[in-house]
Amino acid sequence: MTDQTGNNDQVQPNSTGPSAELPAPAASEIASAANSGNSTGSEFYKQAIFMCNRAITAGMLNDAMQWAHQAEQIGAVLDNNTGSMPDVEAAYARIMLHACLRSQEKALICGNILPEHRQLADILQQATERLSARLITSKETEPKVVALVAQGFVTRHQTKLGEFFGGKEQGFRYSSSDDLDAMLESLSSIQQCAERLCDNAQAYEQPFERKVKLAETAVSNARYSLSRMFSSFLSDWSKAEFYCKRAYLLLTTQPINEEKQPKSSGNAAVDKAVSALPSAYAALRRRSYKDSAAALKAVEAGLKGAAKN
């Protein structure tokens, strides 16, 4: 079980990693290198892109934004603002994608909308604005349109978060299952845009093992949302349903109430757990503590065993 601020020993977003310590080159150094005809300027550009990608991998998205912007400025000096920078544009798209994934993970881990979600929304805004500005002059219509659509989704996402927090920058507020579903649906729209803007979005997806661990955490949270005593009144049934259906969606990419049989994951233990989740969800809908607790416990054990293998 996790606490309401997201502290959890099972799954944590990768928020630490190598520190971005490469000194930022001055614009005068870059211009001098470009004018002298040597490769120093392009090396600075490559280093900035490298540091950006390393920061993304480490989960340091603020640092990644700084390095992406640095690379964009270097490229502008080297190309006199005339050249395209696919590396920079890809970096902004990756930052968008990782900010969405981080937000979704946090919601599944803690079951609440936190100030960190607003911080990640700010990163999404910065990345989409920079990407839209870069692509606005692109000869290709699709990426330009997708970036603009993403920008609209992000603006709506930020507005909804602002309404949820009531203008307060900090502080904890209980999030209902409806609040969480609305936020995750909003993030899903942004993520779909980010995936279309990434050259190879599949390479940046959550690893299957991480999805299994997150699903295990969600199912565990669903089980601990139920109260054995006075279960009808003290259990948070709607939150348990939220965790259960989101665990299923995470592992199958389809809604839990869809009749279509999900594709096999290639892992028998995970497939068995997935096939049992609809029954657990149905028990939750019936408000049956005994059936719900037993089903969720079995699913959790199955996912935990699969994660260890």
C-alpha cells in the first residue's frame, strides 16, 4: 500500500540519475567556432543533445528542457536560424512523452493528484510550446498540426489542474476516482500526440517489467482501499475500481469492460492475472468485500510472482 503523497517502496519514478554537469558554452564561443570553420560549435551542439537525452533517461526533465533549449540556441547560431534541428525536435517530443508517463505512474502509485503533477504539466507546456514554434515553419503538415493539437490539449490539462487545486500552488487534496480518470484521459491525449511526434516512440515505452510492477502496485492499492469492518461504509469502492481498471488497461491497452479477449503478453503468470482482473472488478462493482478482497489478493500475488521471474 502507498501513502497519499506517493511514497512507495515498490515502484518509484526514476527521478534521480547522472547530474548534468557539462558547462554551457557561451554564444560568443559558438559563433567564433562556427566562423573559424572548426568543428567546436557542432561538438557543443552534440554535447548538449547528449546531455539532454541523458537527463531524460534519468528522469531529470527540468534539466532535459534546459539542455534541449541550449542545443536549440547553439544550432540557431551555427545555422543562422535557417536549418532544421531534428535532434532538438525529437528531444522535445521525448520530454513530452516522459512527462506523461511520469504523471500517469504517480497517479497509479499514490492515487491522488499532487503538486508534482502541476510541475510536470509546466514541463509539458514548455516542451510543446518550443516544439510548436520549431515546427510552425515546417514543410510537413502532419507534425505541425499534431504539435498544435498537443499544445491545445496541454493548455486544457493545465487549466483543469488549476481548477482542481483552486489556485493553490501547494498542499494536498483528496482526489476522487473521477478526478483521476479525467486527468489520465487528458494525459492520454497528450501522450498520443507525443508518440506521433517521436520517430521511434516504441523505443521509449515503459518496459514490460515496469508495467507489471505498476499494475501490481495498483492492484495492491485497490485491495487496501477496502475495509474489512463496515466495508459498505468505510471502503473506498470507487477508488478500488479505479485502480483495478487502470491496472488492466496498463497491461492490455483496452478497457476492462470490453468483451474482446486481450492479446497474450507472452508471460503466462501475467496473462492469468489479467484474465482474473475482470472478475475482481465485477466483485468491486457488486460491493462484495469477501469476493473483491480474495480476487485482488490472488491477482496481486500473481503479478508479484511474474515480476520476480
